[in-house]
Amino acid sequence: MGSNGGDPRRPPPQLHGVVIISLPPPDDPTKGKTITAFTLSDSDPSPLHHHNDHLLTLPPPPPPPQPPLPLPLSPKRVIAFLFATSILILSLWVCLFSDVPYQLLSSVDEDGRRRNESSSFLFDLYPKLGNRSGSVMPDVKLGFFRMKNGKSSKLGASSSKNSSAVFPLKGNIFPDGQYYTSVFVGNPPKPYFLDVDTGSDLTWIQCDAPCTSCAKGPHPLYKPTKGKIVPSRDLLCREVQSNQNFGYCDSCHQCDYEIEYADRSSSMGVLARDDMHLITANNDLAKFNFAFGCAYDQQGQLLASPAKTDGILGLSSSRVSLPSQLASQGIINNVVGHCISTEADRGGYMFLGDDFVPRWGMTWVPNLSSRRNYYRAEVMKIKYGPQQLKLGAGSRNVGQVVFDTGSSYTYFTNEVYTSLLTTVSSCYHQKRIANGLIQDNSDSTLPVCWRADFPIRSVKDVKQFFEPLTLQFGKLWWMKALTLTIPPESYLIISDKGYVCLGILDGSEIIDGSTIILGDISLRGKLLVYDNVEQKIGWTNSDCAKPQKSRGFPFFL
């Protein structure tokens, strides 16, 4: 019946497996777990008899993960963190409040290509000593053309592309009342000092054609040849004569013109064409052909100019102006810039082209189109310190501002000028005990002057008694106001008597009497840029010591 030990009643023996797991004591978790395995058989009455046992010792479990301890910040890590935070804050500020994105976008042309860089001419402004005796006659060189019917003189009827150069500017407000630069014209090239004028279209040089009435200039008169005279059928002649009262003269053998300025001076001449030579920033010589006025008859202040320049450099947006002629030949982008120093013994510089236009920190306003090609913007408010002046510009309550380096002083409309005098007088009466300034009309330098009971050596001695002027031209987007601040040193003059005089005049008889003209006195200490490509005017504060090539954001040097 099987092999069950001979006992058929006894069931076959059964084996049982047993596993015992021992946990480590709670006070010593490092010992780990122990596992004991053995078998039991029913045929063996002793439960302690181990038929097959194994003892295994497992390693202790890994400790639970702990959060990493913070690493100590080194100075380099702190600096890097602060720098990154600053960049983030600055970027947000730029996007919300600055016009830099607009500047960067505006430097791209219609085809999506960036404007040509390295395409500027840079000029210095030169000083000229003048006669300091007597009064200074303010001049405004906002000119327009007039052709003299039947009037003519006794005459018969290669550029370096993408070049850059600097034009020095020198001069002063008092006593000379102008800033000028030096150009070289003809073959061989000869130097001429020209009054820098953003309010004039045509560049002209005193000319022996022969000369009917010329001032004694610093250089000999320009001597043209018959082949240099521009015929009346020339396109630039049509541009010049289209602005004159008598219109274009188709039957004339040469291009005659007359320019009348707002100070009632005038210049008459004939259009000529010759080579202008410029030295680039890389010390290369650039030569190009340009049309200019051969001026043989000057009247008014042009005969009594204390600086004795040889003519005027026309820098307006007109097609006959020097920058427009350079742009039409593909030499530069049609951009003009100037920076006049506030220091009496320094001039400044001027450039043609966009190579020295800052891409950071500029305030830009639209350049309004003008029949006479002036650089003109719309002003919303004018303040003397915290006091708002009356614009008196009708229901729109806005005014027109022209930027004119041909004017020595600044001219306000009658209502703004009257409001300014009233406000200054009110502030004067409030401070008269403290400042010791007394208005005195015995100084004929300018209409409004003050004397003090202490010696006045410069405007710095009295500027704390005057407030800055602020012109607001609108707002950028919805928050940032577009303003031009004119500090006291940019509208006050110290006369020969040691009086402090107001360099802002009543402009009732200038142009139409409804335009504010910012002259040299109020343009000092600022880089001004007139972009005729984008039709905008920009400015930023500057010491005007040295021009800088344009860069991107300030943290990308």
C-alpha cells in the first residue's frame, strides 16, 4: 500500500518552511535586519530540529534623503546675482519707460537693413576773438530766398563713399554771437570760416565776382571761374529759386539769388559749384562736388559781424543744404548733429551723417514738416521752475519751437516772454533780500539786466537765484514726459559791466511772431541731432568735449 513506514494509517510526513526576520533594536539602527530560515517535519517531534536553515544579515537601510544645505555665497556669486538683477530691472525699465526700442527700430531702413555706419563727417567749432566794446546786436539767421529780377553779377553765365570726419566748432555767445567751422573749397583747396546755421538752406561764401559789398573776412574772397557758375536750368537752381518771391527764371544764363534774414540783413549772389575737401576720421581725404552761393553783396549785420567769418554753412533739411547734397550723392545719411560747449573758451563739434548719433539716452520728438525747411517741433508746456508760463497759442494751447544755431539768443513769443518777465520778477521780489540783485537798465547789452552788490565773475555766481526753464514736447507712450531743460547758465549772460542779463528776447517781429526760436545760448551743453531720414529731432546732455561713435545698450561696451 505504499511505503509509509509499514503503517497504512499514518499520513506521509509533511515539511513546513519557516522564516524569522529580526529587526534591529531602536537604539542601534546600524546593525541592520537578520533573517533565519528553517524547515520542520511532522515525522520529527522536535520542533527545534532544523533540517535546513540559513542565516542572512542584510545591510542597514540608507538614511532618508535630507535637503541639501545651502552653499555659502561667495563675493563673485553675490556680484553676479546683483548684476543679473540689475540687468532685468533695467530691461523692464527700458521696455516701459524709455524710447530706446524706438531708437533701435528707427535705425533700420525700410528693407530691414541697418543704416550704414561709418558715414559721417565731424567738424570742430572754432573760436574767434571780437570787439567787446559796446552792445551786442542780436541776430537771427532764419533766411529765405528772394531772386532779384534782372540783377546779376558781372560773371558770364569725386567723393569718398561712406566716409567719416569731424568738424570742429568754435566761437561764443558774447561778444561774437556765433559759432563757426572751417571748410576747404576749390583746387587747390583753400580754407573758409563759415557760420554754422541750422536755419539756413544755402551755403554761401563771400565771392569776388567781383564783390559789390563784402565784409573783411579772415580769408581771401573765393574766386570762381566761368565754368564753376551753375546755369539756371540746373535742378538745384530750380530748388533755390522756387523759394524766392519772383520764382524761377528760365531765361537767365546763371542762377541768381538773394537771401533775406530775420534780422533784416541780406546776401546776394550767384550759384556756383566746386569741390569741397573733407578729412575723414581715419585721416583719409574725401572730395565731393557741391553747389553753394558765390555771395558778392552783403548788407546789414553781415557787414558788421565781429567774428568776421567768410560766409554761412546752410544745414537745414532743404535739398540745396550741404547735408542734403551729400546724402543725394550717397555719401552720408541725411543727419545733422552739433554739440556746443558751455565753457567760454571751448567751442564744440558738428557732424554730418549718423555715425555719431547715440543709440542710448536720447530724447526724440517729431520734426514737423515746414515750408521753409526749419527744424521745428511742437511744445505743450513751458515752465519757469514750478510756475507754468502762458503759451497763448490758441485753443490747442501748443506752441512752435525752431532750433536755430544761426541765432545767438533765444526768442520767445510776446505772450510767453511777458509771462516769463512777470514770473521772474515775482520770484525776484520774493528773494530780493537774499540775492541782492537789482534790475538795472543802464547796461545796453541786452534789454533786461541785473546788478548785484557783490562781484559777478560768471553765471555760476548767480544761477542759484534763477530757476531752470522746462519745455515739454509731449509724452512717450502714456507716462514719460519728453522735456528739454534749459538751466540758468543757458539763458543768462554776464556783460562787460559785470551785470547778469537775460539772453531771452521778445520775438514779436521774428518770422510771424508766433514761433519760439531756440538759439545758440540755449543749445549749449547738449548734443542736438536732426534726423532728416526719420523726420525727428533729438537731444541729450553732454559736455561736448569729444564725439563718441554710437553704441548699443550701455552694458554692451
